[in-house]
Amino acid sequence: MRARDKTAVSALRATLAALDNAEAVPVDEAGLRGGALEHVPVGAGATEAARRELSESHVIDVVRAEAAERLEAAVQLTALAHADRAAQLRAEAAVLLRFLDGPGTA
């Protein structure tokens, strides 16, 4: 990243966001309705919720899904006007797949 590889930075930021979303715990809508105002938590940290801890295999699944999503989007961009974007998506997928190949190859 010190080399300012914009492709790698873009792919990794999006994948970190996907991992963050995968760790999110679904909000129980029933718990949000009908509560008395005096029982509503307020203040710093009041909206914090416990996060799920992802297993290594789940993290790998998320990274593979992100790479597959980019490759699929590149296939969909068949118009010549979108060739640059398709190439960028393929390059981002390659960055993610290098991380899955094993240590020392990324």
C-alpha cells in the first residue's frame, strides 16, 4: 500500500467493508418498538452492539464472494466504453485472489 496501488487499496477497502457487514448482528425490530422513553439507552456507546466473530473459512468465503462479484461485473461490462472499468474490476479481483493463494504470495 505504500506504493499507492490504487487498485489494491480500492479492493481491500471494499472487502474490509464487506467483512465488517458480515460481522454485524441483525437488529431485532421487535425490540425497537413499544419501549418507554425512560428505558431508552442514551449517551456515548449506547448504540454499540456485540459483533459476530467470523471464522477463517467465513472470511475466505467473503473474500471469494467479493472477487467473484468483481469478475461477474467485469463480464457484464461488454461495451467498449467500459473496457477500462472492466479491466480495473479484473485487477481488483486478482488482488483479492492473491490473498487467498496463501501467505507470501500477496
